[in-house]
Amino acid sequence: QKGVNPVCGISLGALLTVLYGRVRALRQKRRLAVVSGVFSLLLSLSLFAGAKMDLDAGGFAGFTKLDLLLLPGLFFAVFPCVFLLLEYLSGPASLPALSLDLSDKKRRRRLALGAAGLIFLCYLLTYLCYFPAISTYDSWVVLAQAADVTPLNDWHPFLYTLLMRAFTGHSLWSLQTGVALFAFAQMLFMVLSAGYTVYWLLQKQAHPALTALAALYYALPPVFAAFSMSLWKDVPFGAAALLYSLCLYDLMQSKGRILRSPAGILRYAALTFFTGMLRHNGFYVVAVISAVLLVYFAVKQKKESLPLLPVILLAVALVPVANQAAYALGVAKGPSSEAMSLPAQQMARTYVKGGSITGEQLRELGRFFDLEQLKDYDPFLADPAKNSMDKAYFDANKGAFVKLWLSLMGSNQTAYAEAWLLQTHGYWHPGDKPEAIVSPTANELREMGIEKHQLLGRGAVVQAWEGLTQPYDFISIGTLVWVMLFCAALLLVRRQPDRLVALLPLLGIWGTMLVAAPLSNSYRYMYALLLAIPFIAFLVLDKDKKAAAGTPPANQRKQKA
């Protein structure tokens, strides 16, 4: 029989009693209590739903009467811990100071260059181990267009394809050399982005321990070295999103003043453009953030904001203008059905699991999907369902597709909910890690003459390094998502909406994964979040002197009275 150790039960009960006593003593902090309650409820739901998933079978375990106690039990165990941690971090306590003078600009630059040098050496070892690049089927799709093997389209963002074409689309050297040079250039860009983040932390007078840990964070985990040379647009997109977040922080802290100088305008416009262009969901992220900025500055600064508004509008407008120009020059539009990952998965699960479908709905479903091919439904990968779609028919009948999706939803809510939970579980459940193995060179790339070469020999040290980097195990995406959400909750408690704006690119990318994830659990789709962890730590640990835990100190309240 399975049971609970009585000592553990008594200890947990005593701990919760003490914690709730502390919470009751601070019940006047309503904002803190509300934010803690919402965060704790969402985290409890995540843990509860994750515990019910059977990932091997692609389904869910049945519900029992005990579950009626499990969810409230999770909430009441999580809530006091979240409440007290938010209360502590939003209070006056801070990290112990270290005597390190960072006021000298030259010294900050030297430290940042040293960090970038360390990061470069670690990445270079991986680059030489997996020369010329790490690649998958998606890499081949882009490379084939970059090398003029297939026509150029925007299935993958054409900006990334054009950047690759600069190295591979000519006869100055072999395709293998072009791929190697592009992978090296991308790796160098990632090194510079990480080094700039370290410099930015130094510039903001972040705690020296945080800055040092940030440098080691980028240098040592194999996931960053492996991704730096992977032929995916998600890699530079992640760096652009991180740099965009840093720029937004500076924009909000300066109250818009950085947009009054040519350098500041160029920095903001370039990062808005690249974040919006390097992945399709990036445009939706920068568009929403631009709208937030327009409203924020119009309300907060009124007439003073007038010079800022055209800059913000023009920066985000560059993305659709560039897209339309590319279409006019012959870049073909990719299949719009690629954005239908979740609706396709929900209808596929309804069909495969024998859901409630009328004869008319079945005939309509057969117009959009090859029903025989739809039986290959994979609850964690949207490609089989999307590949079974008649893309031309979908493009001509998008309204009918939405109508069918909505009509099936009413009588198949369980199948729709299960399809959504399974397709997105890696982006909200903290316990699920994606498979993290360095991909071998895709067969399609080998047919183009791209072969992997180990350039460091076969010594024991090299083999040990290759063995270390092959499974680039890392913290689960779900765990990092909850770290990000905790940071957002803390900023709400501290009443720091300006800093919360700097977190919006990461929140926006995560939000798009919840509605259009092509794969249920992959580091590459949330790579910006992995890169941004030092920035999130800075937001958590760096306390604005004006921030408080929801109410001013007692002596200030008396003075105001």
C-alpha cells in the first residue's frame, strides 16, 4: 500500500500553518494577495493538468473523486509560498553589495569583451565538432531556396533565406563552404548578442554576481553553443527578441528620450524590424507592443509624446512594407494553412477519436482534409494534420474552414481541449523536457553535398566534449515560462508597468505558441526565453527605489496623513 509518511505530513501541516499565519498578518496588501492568488491558481492548474496527461499514449488519465481535493490542495500549498516570496522580493531586502567599481566605461567594455571571448571559445569548440553546421529538414527547405535549388517563398521568413543566400547563392566557393561561413557568421552574431547583454547588465550596475553568472550561463550550457550554429531562423530571432526587450527597457526608463536621437531611433527601428521579420509570429508581437507604446506615451506624456508616435508607427510599418516589396519582386507566398496548427489538430483528434460529427460536417471535413491521411494524426506534432490539408481549397475557403471548426467545437469540447493541452503542454507544464539531441545532418542536405566533419581529431578530450554536447539537456521550457510569469507578477506587485513592457516580447512569443504551436515541446520555438533568463533575473533582483510591496511604508503614510 502506498501511503504518506506521517512525519512529512505533520511537518508540511506545521509549515503551512506558519505560512498562513504570516499571510493573514499581511492581508491588507490586497494587490499582493490578488496577484499571488491568480498566479498560484494558474500554476496549480498547470501541475494538475500535467499530472493527468499520459504522454506515451497521447491521452489523459480518468478523473476520480480524489481529484476534487487535489486541485484545492495544490492551490493552498502553492499560494502561501508564492505570496511570501513576492512579498520578500518586492520589499526592501536586496543582495549584499560587492565592492566593484563599474562606473568606468572602458572597464565595463573590457569585462564584456572578456565575457564574449569566453563565450566564443566555448561555441567554437562545438562548431569545430559539428562542422559545417547543425541542420534538420527545415534547414534544407531554407538552404534549397538560398542556393536557388527551389523557388523563393515566405514559408520560412525570406529575410533569413536572403541572409543565407549571401553566403551560399553564388559560385565563389562550394556550397559546403558557404554553409560553414553562414553558420560561423550566425554563431558570431549570437556571441555578440550575449556579450552585449553582459555589457548591458554592467551598464545598468547590475549586481556583479548576476553579471558573472550571466556570462557563464551563455558560455557553458551546450544548448547555446549547439543552437548558435543550427540553421534555423529561430536562433537569430531569439537574439533579436532579447535585444528588442533590452531596448524597450531603455525606452521606458528614459521616458522615450532615446527616440529623440538618431542613434536611438536607428536602434529601436532596426530591432523592431528584425524581430518582426525573422519569424512570422514576430510581426504580431511587435505590432501589439507598438500599440501598447502608442497608448502608454499618449496617456502618460500627452503633448510631449507627439515626436515619439511617428517613430513607433514607422518602425513597425517597415515589416509589412518589406513583405509587400518582396512579393512585388517575385517572392511567392507560402501556404497559409501553416498557421492552422491547433485548429487542424483539434479537428484531426475529433475525427480520429470518433467524435460527434454529422454527415454534412464529415463531407465538409473531407473537402479540407484527406481523411485517410488524417488518420496519421500525431497529438504532439501538427505536420501530419497540416500535410493532409488541401492547401489550395483552404486558401479559397478560409471562412468555411473557420465555420466548420466552430461547428465541430460545440459537440466535441473534450477532444478540442485535449488536442490543445497535448499540442502545447511543453509551453506551460514545468515537468516536461523536450528531447534535446544534436541533430545529424539531414538526408536532403547530404544529397546537396553537405557532410559533417569533425575538425578536432578524435582525442579523449574531444570525444568527451562531443559526448557532453550531444545531449544538450537544459531546464524545461515550462519551468522557464513560470519563471517569466513570476517575474511579470512581481512587476505588477511592485507597480512597475514600464518594466513590464520590456517583458512583453517574451510574453507575446509565448502567447503565440499557445495558439499556433507546430510542435508540442521544442526549445527552438521559445529560444528567446532561454536567452532572456539573465535579463529576467535582472528585473527580479534589481529594485527600483520607488518600488514597494503594494503600499508605502508606515512612516510615509503618516506623513501623507
